[in-house]
Amino acid sequence: MRIKILFVLSLILLGCSNKKEEQPKEFSYPIIELVSQPNSSIAGNPITLSFKTDGTIKDLKLQVKNAYGNVILETEKASNELITFNIPKNFTRIAGPCRWKLLLNGHTLRNGKFDITTNTLKATYVESYFGPRSVTAGYNDYSMLTISPTDAYDNPLDNGTEVTVKYQFLENINELKITTESFFAFYNVRSTLQSGRILVSSECNGTNSKELATIIYPSNATNFDITASSAHNFADGNQIITFKSDIIKDEFGNMVTNGTLVTFVIKNENDSYLYTIGTTVNGIAEAKTLHPDKATNWKIQAFVTGAAESNTTEFTFNAAIKDYPVHFSKGNRNIDIGPFESFMKQLIPDGLFLQLDIYDTDGIFITSKKTTTKNGACNIFLGEHFLPEGNYQLKLIAAGITKEFTKNIHGDTIK
């Protein structure tokens, strides 16, 4: 049995070894000759590729690829010997290399490349940008003018294309020539020592750009002087005192920009500070504040934050109120203060601040009451609910004048 099995297997192997292997069919390429292909073409001009064959060939296609994209073209014209392909307009308008392949059933028969150059004859367009649109006076700041000239189909012009730059400031007009590199040209327009406006424009192949501008603002302010003035120097808490600077300028003599913030800081003899602010108009800053309500001496200095400071000027206020009467009634619970008379014996304006501090007989502070004058006087009432009966030390403070009393507060005010 074993011998029979071996005999059958031998016959099977012998039959297999005598079978011939099938050879794959080789693809037969037709003979195709390129008849017309431009080495280079101007953007926008029509482009045609023609091929000559030794017979009629169906299903030929042309693959075209450039910066615009990729497309497969069918034959536009075919005869027994000549096959023609027309490149689409969208592809002929893009400057740069354009590659093609002639295909038959997925096989590449021929391939090649041609260049499309920019079309400077038809038209030139100039894109220009300028910025920043504001700089400061001096030697270090500048604005950059960037020019990108293109042809009618938005192709950047070739490197080395000449561009004329013009810029004007005051009475001076300057002109210079630069060339494009990597599709654009640029020029740095330096700021000047004077504030003002610089106008720029550019021109390429007879085409002018639009007008652009940058504003030269003054540089940082330098130190300046201030003065203080008022209708009188009495501390009436009513009159207005005015602080005014001279014309504030930068280091190049330019008047600082309108709206520059100036802070006026006031210091009194108690080292207390208050401030008021003003903004410049035509280089001059002005600020106002009320007179104090008591005699004092002010020292005033102004600052342009982070840039400049002024001199220190002084203004002395004399006391407008020399004294005021105080009258107690109703068990010393009712206190009438005034009338307050100013430097011409006139009643003071409403709103003078008055404070009453109350202490016990040991000088320990208890409470205080505050009020303001009306019609030249004011009143304070210490009701039963506010202050019990007893002996107290009372301290009145108004217009910088302090008056002290020791009083026995008594009487029931609630009936």
C-alpha cells in the first residue's frame, strides 16, 4: 500500500514539472514625438502642447501640474498623426514652473516642464504697506514701507525689479530707487527731530501706489516751570487757586502732544499731600483747586509721569477767619457757633467744616460730632439720648481755630 501511494505522488509531481509557466504580457509603448512645447511663456498667453504619433491612439491624457493645482486634460484635437492639448487659462496665468505628463492607461509615455514668466507688459499693480503709523521724534525710531509689485494676474514681479520710493516732510521731498528681493522691496523711513507728518509713495513700471503717512509725535517731555495764582491769598475755602505750567517741550524743542497728563502735587507744613491734574493744550497744562479753610503754606510741584518734573513753587494762605463766637444754652446741650466772618467782615460761604470732640474729665475721648456752616453759622445739639448728664471737656475746631470748654451737660431734653 505504501508503495502505491509513493507511485501516485511521483506521477503527480512529474505532471506538474512538465507544465510551462505563463509569461506576463509586456506593455507595448507607442512611438510619440513632442512637436511643440514652449520653453517659457508669458503669463496669460495661451499654451498648446502637440504630439506626433505613428497612428491613431485612443485614451491619451495629459496631466498638468503647477502652483494653481493639478488637472487631467483630454485631447482637444486628434488626427491620424497629430494630438493637441490646450492648457487651461487658469494654469497659464500662474508664473512659475509647469510640469506635464502624457498618460496612456495609467502609464507615463512622456513628461516635461516649461516655465511661465510674469507679464509686465500688460499691467503692473503696486501693493504697499507702511507702519507703524506713528513714531516719536529723534534718531532711533522709523516706519517701514513695504512694496509688493505684481503683474495683471497677481504674480510677484521678478527679483531685481526697480521700485522708486518718494517721501516728503515739510519742504523736503526725497526720492530713491530700490529693487525687489523675494517678491517685495522695503525701505525704512527714519523719524526726524521735528514733529509733523511724513507722506510716502512708491512707483513701479509707471504704476504709482496710494499715498501713505506716518505721524511724528514729540519725544518725552523735559523739565519745566510752573506758577500758582489766585484772586487773593486768604484761606477762605471758597476761592480757586490756579496752577499753570510754561510750554512743555521735548529734548528737540517740540511742544508736547495735546492731552499730555500733568499731575500737580501739593504739600503743606504738616507733610500732608493732595493733588490735582491737568492736561496740556498747546504745550501748557493748567489745573485748579479750592483754597484751604485755614492758614497754611503750600509747596507745589508738577510731574509728567516717568518723564519730567517742574520746579517747586510756594503759596502762602493767610487766615480769612480770625475768630468766631460760641454760645451754649439748654443745659449746655445746645451749641450755636458763629456767625463766621471772612477777611472783609462778610459771611463765609456755606460749607465750612466744623468738628466737636467730646472728652470726659480725665481727658479720655468719648465721641465727636461734625457739621458744616449754613448762612455763616451752624448748630450742634447734644440730646439726652446722645450724651448723659455730666461734666465734659469740649473741643471745637473750625477754620484752623480750636476752642476748648469744660461744661456741665444737664437737663432732660425728652418731654
